[in-house]
Amino acid sequence: MYKSNRNHQFSLSDFNQPVGLKMNPENRWVKKAATIPWADIEERYASLFPNNTGMPAKPLQTALGSLLIQKQYDYSDRELVEQIRENPYYQYFIGLPGYQDKAPFVPSLLVEFRKRLTDEIIMEINEMIAEYNTPNDPPPTGGNGDDASNGNHGNYGTLILDATCAPQQISFPQDVNLLNEGRENLESIIDDVCYEYNYYKPRMYRQNARKDYLNLAKCKKRSAKKIRKAIKKQLQYVRRDLGYIDYFLQQDGIELTERQLSRIQVIREVYQQQEYMYQNNTHSVPDRIVSISQPYIRPIVRGKAKAPVEFGAKLDMSIDETGFARLERLSFDAYNESDVLIYSIENYHKRTGHYPERVLVDQIYRNRSNRAYCKAHDIRISGPALGRPKQESLEMRKQAYADNTDRIEVERGFSLAKRCYGLGLIRTKLDTTTRSSIALSILAMNVEHLAKASFMLFVISIFSRYIWQKSLPENLKNNSWSQMASC
């Protein structure tokens, strides 16, 4: 159940401040709270609770605000609750009516927040924040000379697009380690079944299997022959344990939990993949599982010098001329980035009502179909044309250089999101919460960008008032700021 009428945005004057503390209205968390339309987002959030019974859920501002604070400083769930309890600015940001020296919620609720706020909902919130902070000035006329009275303002604006990978916190997927982990999980399941249903434990040779694994794990120099021999032994142990599991499943009255059945299914797939690679003497297989606890993760070949292969989700992020970032595509499977360009341009057209004047992308996006699409919609795409190099004028070279330097903005966004907002290492365990965590990183970066932009506008206004005061006559220079503002 969700009560939407009990949550509203408090102003700083209405917030019950601690005795002896005067909160600064220019604090960054106060500014961040002002950039988010909490009331509008709450209507979308209330639709997630169709029932009117049960214990009321926490308000949207508490859930989303807490997750944004966690993304900002990479707190653990327990540490986040303690930080909110100690900081009045955090409590104001998450919508509490006043400062309180007690935890606003238990740390385990953060898992429910991440499950409830999916990546689709977070991206909708991202668009609502962008629309809320967009000025209502009429758009400028386009550079193509179209008639503005016909509703066609031409193409203007910039769309920057690029792809990256959000690495997951998993151990490096070695074949022997995966088989050993699967064997240990099967042995644990067999022990639980034998204990619960009073069966004798079958012979699993777990001590020998552990010894065979450590013989390779502690070996300093691993030859291909030793690795192949260790994989063969672990395959035999896993095959025997899967046979015991099949025998138990055929018996009447034995029921396994849903979690045990899903884990067994994952181990079966790992065994089939490892057996195929062992028999065919290869190291690749379609939809290869690299983590038993997180089977949705796939290897993403990036070709970087530091990490040629990364294990996590692949995503495309776009940045418009205002510096606002958006998540265009998110997938745990590898895909071709060039398929995202047309989709991103159409999304830009739906948001703004016009196509961008230029699109700044990497070389992989500039294929023939994407170039033909951009040419049909009068969009200038960065980079040289296909075919034989042409003689370029000085103006064209300057334009290419400007496009190349402006495209760095999306690389800066990736670096900022990975260094400061948790995109560099995702620690969630479920595929749904992983998607939410990635979307939250982009949302937190956008909220910080808007807060800094509002601060820069404040500095510019102060500077312009100072220049204005210098230009006034001598009889008006001694007036106060309020008197000058009223003139």
C-alpha cells in the first residue's frame, strides 16, 4: 500500500532544523532536492502499489533520495543508514519533516528500493527531471532555413553517443574454479537432501576432489597439460554429483526449493559448456556462463589495452547539447553498437520535436545504413566519408577537429560515472538490481550536473550584478542590493 498524500517536498524553512544549527540554503543537497520534481515522480511511483491494504511503503523521496546518496559516495547499506541518521542535509534530501536522531529505515529496505525502482522507471524519472529543468523558452529557428510557422524548425542541437561496459564484481572466470564451485554447491545440496529426508550420504569423494583442485590452484606454473587434466577430474566429480541429484529427484516425496532447482540448472549448463570445450579443445562457447551465482553475466570483448575482455553489462549512453546523459540501451549480451544510432536519433526527435544538427559518434557507428539515414534527415555525422579520401579544405578540417574534441564529452561522462557514481564496479547480485544500479549511476550524475549548473547560474548572476553596479552613477553605487534589484 502507498499513501501518496503523506509525502511532499518540504522547503528549507519548514524543515525542523536542529537546535543551534542554521542550515545553508546553498548546500548542494538542498540544490539537488530543488532540481527533482518529487510530486510528479510520486504519481508514477504510486502506480506500483495497486493494493490498498498492508503496511504503507516508504515515500518515493525516501527511496530514491537514499539510493542517490549511496551512488554519490559508494556507501554500503548499513553505512548509508548511519550517514543519513547523522546528517541533517541527507534527511532533508530524502524528505523527512525534520532532523531526527534515529534511523529512518532498516538497511534491508534498500534491496526492496532497488527491486521496485527498475531501470525503466529510473529512466522515466530521468526524463521527468530533464523536462522539469528545461527552460520554457521557444526553440530557435533551425539552420536549414525552414519556415518556423509550419512547425518545422529544422535541425539543431548535438547528439553524442558511445558504448561502454559496466564491470561486475566477480572473480575471474577460470574453468577449473567454475567446476569446483559447482561441485561444492552440488555437495551442499546433496547434504541438505540427505539430512532432511533421512538418506544415507552417497560417496562423493569430496576430499579427493578438493585435493585435485588445490594441486592446480597452488601450482605456480600451470601448463596446458596440467590444466586439462584438472578440468577432466572436476568434470567427472560434477557428473557423479549430478547423477545423485537426478536419482533424488526421481524419488517420491523429495522436493527441492526453487533456489536449489535454479542453482542445479545453472550447474548443468556450466557442465555442458565445459564438457563441450574440453572435448572440442576450444575456449569459446555461445552464451558462456562466467559466474554460477550470477549466470546472466556474459563476457564483453572491448579490445582495450587494460582489459580486453570485461564481465558485466554493455550499455550505450547519449549526451545532448545540454550535457544531460541518457541510457539508450542496456544488455548483458554483446551487441553491435551501430544498431543503436537510429534508435537514439528517433528518441531525440521524440523528446525535442526536431532532429539534431550533428551526431558525434565513433567509427563503428558510421556504417553505410546509418550514413544514409543521417543524409536523408539532413544530419551531419562526424568522421570522414567512406571510400577514397578526398581533398579537404581548411574549414572542413577545422570542423572535423571540433567534432572530434566535442565527442570527448561522452568519454568524460563514462569516466565520471565510473569514478564517482559506482558504474566502474557493480556490486549488486540480481540482474534486475544490476540494471537499476547502472541506471541510478547515470541519474545521480545528471542530478549533480544540474545542481552545479544552478550554482554556476548563481555565480554568473552575482558577477553580472557586480558589473552592473560598476556601471551605475555615483549616487546609486551606495544603495543596497535590494534597492538596486528593485530599480
